[in-house]
Amino acid sequence: MQSRLDAMERARAEPIALIGLACRFPGGADPEAFWRLLHEGGDAITEIPPDRWDVDAYYDPDPDAPGKMYTRQGGFIGAVDGFDPQFFGIAPREAVSMDPQQRLLLEVAWEALENAGQAPDRLAGSRTGVFIGIASSDYATLLLRAEGHLGWIDAYRASGAAHSVASGRLSYVLGLQGPSMSVDTACSSSLVAVHLACQSLRSRESRMALAGGVHLALAPENSVTFAKSRMLARDGRCRTFDAGAEGFGEGEGCGLVVLKRLSDAVADRDLVLAVIRGGAINQDGASSGLTAPNGPAQQALLRDALGLAGVTPEEVAYVEAHGTGTSLGDPIEMQALGAVLGQGRSADRPLLVGSVKTNVGHLEAAAGVAGLIKLVLSLRHEEIPAHLHFRVPSPHIPWAELPVTVPTARRPWPDGRRIAGVSSFGFSGTNVHLVLEAAPAPARAAVALDRPLHLLTLSAKSEEALRTLAGRWASRLTTEEADALPDVAFTANAGRAHLSHRLAFVAGSTAEARERLSAAAAGQPAEAAATAQVEGSERPKVAFLFTGQGSQYAGMGRVLFETQPTFRKALERCEEILCGELARPLLEAMYPESGDEGLLGETAYTQPALFALEYALVSLWRSWGIEPSWVMGHS
């Protein structure tokens, strides 16, 4: 009984590996661009773009002006009307009725899975869970306003607008059969979704999970509402923890992460970006107001999260705070952090606290995953980015009593284990906190020999897209190490979907691969490269034909034996099995010293040598995913 209880407790606290991520955030259309923004201390707040609404028509500096807002700025990701529905098997007519948030989720989910090395077209039937934070319905508002009557409604309206379908469509398109749910806890939605994904993994409901959230600001109604509640900052910027904090700046975006149990990720040889040690969720309950934060509830949340993560308060070096930039919420959050995480902390190791909202604004339902992705990138790059707009510390926070520091310039992580927390609080009262740690150092198997040449394949759904993709890979290889080609080729071949328009080439170095990719991107023929268009999704039927006695020769397969670990292992296994059956070892007969080549001509060695060679060749082809439909041999 005790062993079962111990196993249950270990499962409840099993670490979760974050193995992939993707995002579209203000100033950061992908993780690399987002990190550049953070590293450089960039401010992504701009004037509300005209493709959202006419800011002049809705702006008025008077907060009491009916139907108006007193801000002209926010964090936006650019145009969101571009979408290729047929890439995902969706009819263009149906796509018109789809909320752009659903469209964005499809694109970012595909990118996150590729970032994790999980080929999206090979996940059908898997126990992969989908957990999506989503709260706004601006697109439905726009459609109703544009038509003004019910005649426009078609069969796709319900699925296009329903929040439940935001997660369900991802599972449908990719064929995923784990849990699938959409979560609305307001501002904490996306981090709650990640927490639920971790729970699903620990309970073995899911083997892998896709989690995060999305929020797009497409109509002015919510901004007007927030303005009437005096929640917004006039200049659209979150001045978190600053004396000038007067409200939050609105933002939008989408972020998704790919999760596995750490033990599975290590067994699968996935690249682990960070580890979620534990987390907790609770509710404010009765507080000073429905939307007002509750300090004691936040303290309880932090203690629960630390306990489940197995981490002591002083081990936490940094917290990515909810930090919206309000004169009420900021002091409550900072005092809760100080009360819990200040315990046992030495004066020379203060808790560092920052918020990504100072860079991109408050992304509402996607705010939590924005903070999570910032934290993961910070752990990966071993750098804590600057917290912006902090000039005069808020007089409502008792700074002298709290062992905390707000980093106003980028800095390296403190020495020791890199452990951090990320918080997200919903104005509905639902709070969540996750505890993360830097990924463990990957265990690299020693490889004595590697193949001299590598096959690299790319595919897309059109010739133009394939050229664009080749250009992106060529650009990426300019930043890769000289010895990165084996890993790059493996990821391209095994971690990407196999689509209809294909490019394949052989290269012996990263520089050579970059040259051939650049040529393909320019539409020029490249040496040792081939392009083709494949119709249908069925694998071509392949026959393996093996020759018989008389085709053998000393040294056959030597280059493969010296350069291909799979081939070498198969031959060595055959030699081991035949030990005691032959007077001399099999490999001595196949690869003899000079002047001893005649042994292979003896039938006693010829037949097992031919079999061993053919078995090793089959093992090598199968390791590359090539399975025969027919096998024929001779003698």
C-alpha cells in the first residue's frame, strides 16, 4: 500500500518538460523576434492600427465621454486577415465565418509542434491534449455590426464563433484524441490552460499536450468598457510598479507551448527548453470587490505552488509577475511576493521581479502564456530582460520592507540553480502560478564516427512556399554551428510534415547545405539536389531485391560499416550470433587484412556474410523510415 501511495505522490509532482513553443506577439512574430525585443528592451506599443477601428472616431480624452475611449495606443501584432485555409483542409467559404483567433491558433499550433520536432501530420490518433485560453468574441461583434440582420448567417457561423471549437478544431485538424478544452478565466486563461495540461499529463490522460491562449482586439467595444472603468493607461503602456501606474495598456497575441512528462521527453530524446516543476490554482473568493485582487489568496497560491514543486522560497531567483500596472493590483501582488518568497532570503540575493506587459501590453486571455514564453526564453538565454517604464517606485509599495528588486537593465541570472515563477491573475478572481527551472543539460551520447554526408529534405504545399521555406532554412543555417548538420537534417526529415512539393539534397557540411538551400530559394538548380511533386498521401510501394552467392567481395559495405552506426551495429550483432559457428570471426572474413581476401570465397563464410550484409542494409533503410512492400532474394 505504501509503495502505491508513494507512486501516486511522485506522479502528482512529476516534472513537466516544455519541448516546443511558438508565438505571435507585438514586436515578435516568432520566438526569435520576441527574444530580440526583450533583449533589446523594446517597447512594442503603437497607435491603434486603422485596420482595427477608426481611432479618431472613438477617441476622446474625457473618460466620461459616452461611447469613447481615452487612449489611442496598444500592443498589436499586425494584419490578421491573411490565412491559407486549404493548407489546413478548410474550405475558403468556411474560413470567412471563422474567428481570426481560431485561424491564428491553427498557424501557431503548427509552428509550435514543428519547433518541438513533432511532425504535425504524424500525430493523428495520439493521446495529445489541447488546452486553449480564449475569452473575447470581437469577430462575432464585427459580423453582426456589418450585416445588421440575420440573413448573412450560414452553416459555419456556430463553429466559427464558438470558443469550444477553438480547441476542438485543433484536435480535429490534427487528429488528436487526448482531452480538448477551451478555458475562460479572463486574464489568467492561458496560464490556467497550461496548468490543466500539466495535470492531464501527470494523470496519464495525455502523453503530450498543446497549451496556451489567444486574444485579438478587433472591435472597440471592450476598450470603451475598460475606459469607463478607468482601467486603461492613457498612453497604452503598463507602468508596472511605477508611481505613474494608472492602468494597463491593451495588447493582443497568441502563444502555445508543447509539453510532455520529463521522463518521456528524455526517453524520446526531445530537446527540453525548460521544466515546469509544479504549479497551483485558486480563487480570490470574497475580496473588496468582484474584480479586486486578494492578497492572502495570492500568498496561499504561492505557498501551494512551491510545495508541489518541491522548491523553497529562497531558491526562486525571479518572478514573472502578473503586473498589469494598476495602483491597486501592483502593491497587492508585490507584497504577496515579498511575504512568501522573502522567507530565508539573504540581503545579497533579492527576489527579481519583472513583467512582459511593460513590453507588449496586457494580452488578456493570452497574457499568462506571454509571460511563460518570456520566462522560458530568459532561462534558455541565461539573461533576465529589462523591466520597462520603472522610473519612480510606487509609493503604495513598502519597498524598504521587501527583499525585492525590479531589474531596469538586462542582467545575467544569479549563480546557482535557475528557478523562477510566473503568475497570472484573472479579473474573475482565478489565480495561477507555475514554478519553472532551467532545462537539465542534455546527455550527449559519444559518437565515434558520423556519416560523411547527410540527406536533408524539405516540403511545402506549393512551389512558391517551398522556395520561401528553403530561404528561411538557409538564413537559419547562418547562425548554426559548423557541426550542426546532423541535428538539422534529422529535424528536417523526422520532425516536419511531409507535404506535396518536396526538395531533397545531400550535403557534407553546414556551409554546403546553406549553399544548396540558397540555390533552391532562388529557383536555381543545385548540385546533388532533387525536387518533385507528390500526389496523394499513400507511401510508394518499394521492393528490396537481394543478390546471391557470387556477388560477394572482400570489403563489401566497408564505408557503411565505418560511417553508419545502425549498419555497424547490425553486422556486429550477426557476428556475435555466429560466434562459435565459424572458425574465424565473420568481420575478419568480410574486412580482411591485405593478402587474406580468399576466406570470403568459401561457402561457409559466403552465405552468412551475404545474409549479414543484407540484414544490415535492411536495418539501415528501415532506420530511415523506408519499409519494403516486397522482398526477393536469390540462392
